[in-house]
Amino acid sequence: MVILLLIIGLTAILLCLALFYFFRASGHPVQKMEHRGVIRNESRTGDPALLKNLRPSDAGGNDTDGPADQSAICPFETSALLQTALNRGINRVFSGGVPLSERPLFKIGEVDNVVRQQVQHQIRSLKNFDTVHKLQRIIGDHKSTMTELSRIITRNPILSAKILQVANSSYYGMQQKLNSISHAIMIIGMANLKAIIYHEGVLDALGEKNFRNNPAMQSLWQHVNYTSIFASYIHYLFGGLNMGNLFTLGLLHDIGKFIMMKMEPIAVDDTAPKRIYSSDWTPVEEEKIYGINHALVGRQALQYWGLSPLMVDTVALHHAPAYLAPSELSLNRDALHYLLVLFLADQAARLFSGTDGDDIRIDRLHPAYHYLIDQSKLSRLIMDKSLLVQLREAEAITGVYA
């Protein structure tokens, strides 16, 4: 009897081992998704009760405990080199001494009245962007349901097609073609949904039909997308900041550049040759050709569209921490923290999109801000593997709908 039981036990063990190796060799779909670096959660819906399970930039609420997934897999061979480059670049941001004497304009009253009127005329000519912002506000509202979002999005055939295109792309590896907007939103997540809506809204408002053939606009779009993701993570530097607001600020901070791409240069000198706008110009370089910089153009646009003073002021001043001390900005503590997070996210996004940190234009932080920031905590956030996974995901899907 004992021998019989031993034989049965050994047979069961061998059978379990055989099943284990069979499933391992067959490549379970979940394992394949993890190896591609797509860390997902089945509950990524618009249900408020499930928002606590979303990644940092998917949710719209406050969170001060740090990244949700510190152990997320980062399957990219160059991740260590990338993290090192990012960390080295951030150290350069804090290496600034006395700020440059040549400062850009930070107050709209300093801009020539004729220039302000021309910019305002250009902004008024944009269509549908205010509608896009309203849709983003609904997405950021934790009370919004998946049914409401689906109903709003399905009213826009182009937007619906883009969302389905992304969800059905090879990146997500769906075995069956998706036709449901609700299901597609669950697959791509709220952060990517916001980015797609913003992207389509900007192109529609600008009347841009040749985005794929416009490298400058593609590069700018990629930058604002990266900035929004960095901002939603770096918000952990300070308590009480809303990561949904910071994600939106990341998307909006360079809206002035999109607008300036469609503007004719202001003729300061009739003998000077006309130059095509470059998103790589510094604010000072912009002023020499247009009489205004992109941050103040963004200020006028956001104010015209009725956004909150926090959004308007933060976008207008997002280069200010490189030039002006906190005492010169007249901001309360929370507004100053939002500004610093956006400033740091902007620099990190520039570093991430570059290949060699030595030739990338970054703004160095005014020394007066250094004591406000825990640099070791910032370094840990920048090095977080789940952040790099989300950046790579955004990079991958942008090519699908761009």
C-alpha cells in the first residue's frame, strides 16, 4: 500500500511539472504583456471607486505617498543608462549660479500693445479648443462615469476613430478587434486618453492637416506629452498638489508655441529676413522676432479660454524659476510648488527626449529655490522604473495616432 501511494504521489508531481513547463513554453498572454513593459490593471475604468488603483497620471486626485508601483518592471536594455543620464541632467539643472542678465518678459503689460492685439486676434481665430478643454475637465472629474465619457467621445467621429486605432494597435496585443469605445478607454487608460484628446484638439484648432509631415510640431507634441507624465510623478515632491492638474499643465505649458507656429513674425525691422518659427528658440530669441514669447502667448490663450488663475499664471511663468527668485513672483506657497514641479518636469522632458545631455538646452534653477526642493527625493522619482515604463508607453502609442 505504501509503495502504491508513493507511485501515485510521484505521478502527480511529474504531471504538475509537465503542466508547468507546457504553459511556460506556450507563452501566457499576461507574461507577454509584462515583457513588453505594459504594466496594467484590470480595473482601469472611469468608476470612481476604482480610481485609487490607477497609475499616478491616470487618476485626478491628490496622492502624497509616492509612486504606486516602485517595483514595476522596466524591460528596456538601456534603462540603467537612461536613468543615469536623467539623473546627471537634473544635477545640471541645480548647478546654476547667478541667473543670466538677459531675461525674457514675464508680464503681459511689458509686451507692445500692437503685438498683444495681433496675438489675441490669432487666438480668437482658433476653433473648438475650448470644447476640448471642457472634455478634459470632465475626464479629470472623479465623479465622471465611463458611460458619460463614452457618450461624449462618440459624438466626435474622428476622436472615436483615433481612440479605437490606439487600442487596436499592435502595442496592446489584443487578440480580437475592439469596437467598443468604453472597452478601448479601459485599455489605453485615462492618461493616454487625455493626451489623445489634447492632441486632436490642438490640431483641429490650428487647422493643421499635415502633422505627420511637420517634424517640428511632432517634436513639440512629444515634449508636452513627456512633460505631463513627468509632472504627474514629480508632484510627490510636495504635499497637497493635484496630479491631474499637473498632468494638464504639462500638456498646456507650451500651447503658446503651437500658436506661434501659425503666426507671422512681427516686423520689427523691415530689412531683417523672415524666419520660420522654431520650437527650439529660447523665450528671449522669440521676443527678438515676434515681440513676445510663447509663455505669454500661452497666458493670453488660457485666459481667453477661461481657465483658472492657477493654470494661467503657472503657464505664463514656467520659465521664471531660472531667472527670478521666489520673492519676485508674488505667488502663494501652493502656486509656487505647482510652478516648481512644472519647471522641473519641463527640464526632465527635454533631457528624456535627447540623446546626449551635453547638447540639450535646459534652464538652470535659480539658487534661491534650491532649499525648497529635496534633491534626493527628486532623484528617486526621476529614477522610478514605473515612470520610465509610462514614458516608453507614451512614446510607443504616439506614433500610432500622430
